[in-house]
Amino acid sequence: MIPWQAACITSLVLVKTVFCLALLSAAAGLAQSSGFLLGVDYSEWGPPNATQIGSDSSGALYILSSCESAASAPSCVTKLSPDGKTIVWQNNLGFEADAMAVDPSGGVYVMPWQTSANPSVFVAKLNSDGMGFAWQTPVGLTGRPVLAVDSEGRAYSAGVFGPTTSDGGVIRLNAAGTAEDYVTPVVGTPTSIVIDQSGAAFVAGSGYGGDGIFLARLTPNGSAGFYSSLAGNQPGPVALDPNGNAVVYATDINWNGLLERFDSTGAVTQSTTILWSPSGAVAVDSGGNAYVAGSTTYLYPVRNSLATCTQAAHHELFSVFSADGSLLQTSYVPGDGIGVVQLIAAGLSSTIYLIDSAAAGFVPTQAGPFAGGPSASVLVRLSPNASAQTDPFACMGNPADYLTDPIAPGGMVTLFGNELGPEQGVETVASPQTPFPTQAGDMEVTFDGTPAPLLWVGGTQINAVVPWSLTPGKTTQVCVWNNATKTGCLTWPVAQTDPGVFTVDGAHAAALNQDGSVNSAQNPAQLGSIVSIFAAGLGPISPPQADGALVGLPLPGNVLPAGVYAFTTTVKGELTGTPQPVSYAGPALNLVAGLSQIKFNVVSCCYFYLLVGDRISQPFTLNIASSGQ
């Protein structure tokens, strides 16, 4: 289970409802209508290895990328028409650029990526026709500086002056590129910079020695304004809303996304945590809505999703938040890549541009000027569209750990989407004589046509049991039906096991101590005692049980042995952990077949994984008295 779900914690209730997955308000809120909906205007192939995008006051789009004709050589800046169909001009810079900024009138400024072969760092402005440079001016920065430009055409470069992270600063050049207006130090390593209408600069980055995150404001004359420390461990980009408030998207100390707004004094006016979505990119439209692009390794709840997820290690998505922090939309990205953070830019009238790497099988909606191919990107333009078509069935995964791994026969799945079922969720029941039903709230889920037992049916989430009849090594088509009408399908791989341990918060196992009480920080287990955890996806059981049946006496057994290991390293997947003696690993009495209980002797502390066959679970932790947890 994860933070937006009920923990279902008492010693009796835990084993009865550890898999109930009842939604809390955060997930239920996804079903509320806001009247806001982005639709996809078009998608097309983009250039290879795109690194930055920007737009001007006409709606034209500018992309910094590798040149198509020489993907590993110099960078190109490409200007596209607002409809994305025509290359207005393209400039082969002759060097590898690392930063680009665009002013409202379409002036383009670039900076190189400092390398041993190209140690010079300068700001260059392209000619208005994109051919050649109007000027190039050296700046005294090293590494990978960042760049911004104001409405008067003055360029601002931020980076480090020397070899240490404490020597950061901002240099402003005049509009002609002939002189430095000011050079102002900033304590830390700048990673993002934006300029407001008055010429004040907002700089975000890593704090001194890489410790923490900072946001600094310089006044229009370059003097120090404020310097604020943020709670987090990885700086993200900064953008500005129409009122001049800085919007920062960073990664917090728990590796969640953190979206914060700061006023001109440095005070936080709004803060939103975005679960399991480390920092990627952010843009703000003329209405003050913040558009956040990121990636996650987990199944993610969506609101009006415009695309389905892929069965991959990472999922690319974007979310839209109003100025008060309210969630307006969350969607997987059409043509999403694997582990690649998207680029995002705001255009005219809340038009949004996204660039991502291409997923296998991506088909663009229109032919663009780029050729596409293995290293190509995907360019998507979105705009407000109240009638935009959404995907009711967006993604699915294991409800124990919320990973989107291949599913296992007899395992469990959670389906996320939009208007999947009744707004008021329905929790089903079973008895020793009657399995869980395959229809509830007029909804049905099938796997290759076989109806699946349903545990919960709601507007944004369905929890189901995978039929035992599926064949490992093949794929299955999973379909959602509403009143016998098919509303959406996903094709998913099938494996023999999909081990996932239920948790109360995404990390700590939903566990019982030896005396039957719930394991918690206030009630930790003792080293040497027996602890019970609960898991799904552990493979076949013998004798076989009916789909959705409750397990009774005599207890069947799991065919594959399950081992519990304490990590000796912090790298998931290295099977070098310390084994914990397992006294029982099999079906849980009076619970649905496919849900397992594992009892083991806790001889180590404090991070564990479950091994079944050749697959391991997501790591989990326990509260153990001697660990100080």
C-alpha cells in the first residue's frame, strides 16, 4: 500500500484488509471534476538528443539538439513554425551547446558545454535569420552554466567561477554583448535561472558543497535580494508565474517531487508534494498554472490521462497544478520514453510543448520536418480542450509495491484510470462458499476474455485478482468493461512470479509482531523474534484453488519457496543479503488465494527483500527495537 491508501492497521484488521486498498482523499480527489482538460493538438518526431526548448511571443518553437546529420557532433538550434510542420531555419552551431535561452522577440542565445577539448565558455547570440552569430562574448564560468535572457535582450549566465561549488555566481551581459553589467556571487552551484519583467534574476541550485537546495533572487541591478534554503536533495528547474512568483520543482528528501512557489521576499506561498515523481521540468502559463514533467518507477494515479503507460522500468508523465496547488490533470505522456526526463515549455494561450524520447511503436499524429529514428525525440503540443479524448484505462501494476512488472497468475493487480467505475467505490466480499465476484458496480475486468475476481471497483481504481489460467512467458490482453461495453485494454507480459510485499507507506512492511500486534515505530519488533509480512504474486499453489476463492483448511502450499534476505548492500538486485530463517511461507488463511503470509525470524536489521524463484521484491523495512527506527 502507499500513502494515499488506508493502512488498515489493527492486528485483526490487518490480515483481513491488507489487500483492501481503500482509497484516501488524495486519490479520491482525482475523480473530482475541475473543468480543466488539456488535449493533444499534435505529436510528431523531434530531433535527436533534444536538450532544451523555448518559445517566443509568436508561438514559434526553438529546440536545442544534436544535428540530425551528425548526431554525435555539433549541436543545432532549430526554429519551428507554431504548427510544428515547418523548419523556419536551422543553425549548426559548430560546437556542443549546453544551454539555450529565447527572448520574446525570437532572439536566441546559446552557451557551450565546457570540455577538455573545448575549454572556453562564452555566450553567443544568433543572427535573427538563424544563420551565424550576431556576437560571442566570453564569460568567466566553468562546467555547465545555465542561461536566461530578459525582454530587453540582456543575457544572464549562472554557474561556478572556480573548481569548488561555493564559487557560484551570475553574470549579466548588456544587450549588445559588449560588456558585463554586473557579476554577483551566489553561494552554491546554480542549475537554473529565470528573469522577471523587472529584470530581477531568480537562481536555483545546489547549496554549498552540494548540501541541500537554494533559491536566490538578485535585484534588477544585481544586488542580493533573498537567499532561501529548500528542503530537498536535488535541485530542479525554476519558472515564473504572471505575478512574478518563482515556481521551483525539486526532489525532496524522500525522492518525491516538490513543487513550491516563492514570493519576491523569499516566503513560500504554496507547497505541493508529488509522490514518487523526482524532479524533471516545469513551466508556468499565463494563468499561473504550473506544468510539471517528471518520471516515476511506480504505477501512478491519473486524472484525465491522455495516454496509457508502457510496461517499463520508468514512466514519463506530466501534472498540472493551479496557483493554489490544486491538481488539475495528471497524464502519462504520449510516446513516453524510458527514464528520460521530458522538456517542457509554455507557449501562447496555455499551449504546452513536451519533448520526450520515443517509446517502441510510437506513431505520431502528424508528419513533421524531422526524420525520426532510434535516437529521435517525440514532440507533443497540448492546449486546453474540454472535449479532448482521454484514456479510461491508463495503467496497472502490483498493488503490494505498485511496480508495473510482468503480472503473475494468481497475483493481484491495481488498475488506474479515469471514470473506470462508479464514483462511489464498491468493496466486494467473499465467503468460504462463494469466491469474490467477477462483476461489481456494472464493471468487469477480463484477462484474455476470462473474467477476474474483483476486490474493489471505483471511479479511478479497480483492484482485481489475476486468473490462475494465464501462461507465464506470454502476454495477456487485460480489458475493462462497463455494462458489457469495452472501455479500454492493455497488453501485458505474464511471468511465473511477481513478488510484492505490502507496505503501509511505500517502505515499511504491513507486518505483525510475534505477539500478533502491528509492527510500528511505537511498537517495534525485537531482534530474534518472529514477524509476519504479507505478499502477492508468489506463484502457483498446490492443490490449485479457484479464482477469487478464500483459502481454508487444510492449507494449500506455495509451489516455489520464498526466502527473506536482509540487504548487505544498498543495491536492489544483488542477491548477497543475509538470509532470515523462514518458518512459514504460504497462503494466508481466510484470505483470497494468491495472497501469501511469510513468517520469519528477524536476525538482521533493517532493510529486506523477498526472493521467489529468480525474482526479488521491492525492498521493504521493518521497525526493529535495536535499530532506533
